[in-house]
Amino acid sequence: MTERTPDAQASRIAVGDATIDDCAAVAEIYAHYVEHTVATFDYVVPSLPQWHAKHAAITAAGRPFVVARIVEDGAESVVGYAYLGTFRGMPAYDLSTEDSIYVRPGYAGRGIGSALMSGLLDRADTTNVRQIVAVIAATGGEGSIALHARFGFEQVGRLRAIGHKADQWIDCVYMQKDLWPASD
């Protein structure tokens, strides 16, 4: 059903279901992207209680929320996370999700994004997920676009100058993956 891309370093990376205790590391990773990049259009870093609520809502909906861990110098740490969140809040979109994947700064290019995407797709329950949509900031988003393409996402649109952050207008690329067979 889902396409996988092997990665030579993925064997050092363990992807597992995120726990409430992982939310502090998730919050720390995301804070970097809020404060220093245009990868997210958030201006304010979500609090730890907000991450706890997001984790609870995603898992209660039967959607995956995963973290990637590696062991370096004998210590295990969370180096990325991914989840399938709500695409839009209206009932007609109930089987559509939006993915979010973030890798700790300094860990790009090590196969973590691929491991997270693989873990996310492996856990996507096709009884409650048909479509996965990725909304990617085009500025600096080349790696994310390439990652999604490797896993079978197709570019389905581009919104020009849709967001404003860091004194610039940013395009968003929309990519989509259908988890159901084409005949459905």
C-alpha cells in the first residue's frame, strides 16, 4: 500500500509512538522552526500544555504521532517528530489529514525525515485516513518537497504569496497522497 525508501542510516534511528513525555522535546524542536524559519507560519511558540492537548487530540482521533530517537554517546534523544493532524475542521474532510514532520536542527540529511515518514505511513489507519496533504513553505522547503515526492506524494497546487513571515511573502506548495486504491 505505501511506498518505502530505504536509508543506510535509518538502522540507527528508532521511530516509535510519541508519548506525553516526548512533548517537551517536540516543543523544543518546533520552537526553533517558529523562531528562526518560515517552515511554519506560527509566530508564537506553543506552550507545553498546548502540545499535551495536541498529542491527546491526535491520538484520540486514532491518528499517528511518532518520534524519532537516536543514541549518541550512550544517550538517547528525540531528534524529530511527525503526526497526522486535521486538514480542515468540517465533517466532509474527516478522512483527510495534514502531515507535519520536523527534524531537530543539526540532524538534517541523516535519514530522520525518511524514517519518520515511513513510521507515519506504516501507522496510518486507512479506515480513518484516505488522503494525506502536505502544506510546505516553498522558501527553504526543497528538502521537504523532495521527501514527500520520494514517498509518493504528488504536487497538486501552489498558493502564491499566501503567508507573510520574516519580512517576506511565502508561497506554499500543496502535495497529496491517496492511501486508498484508485478504484475506490
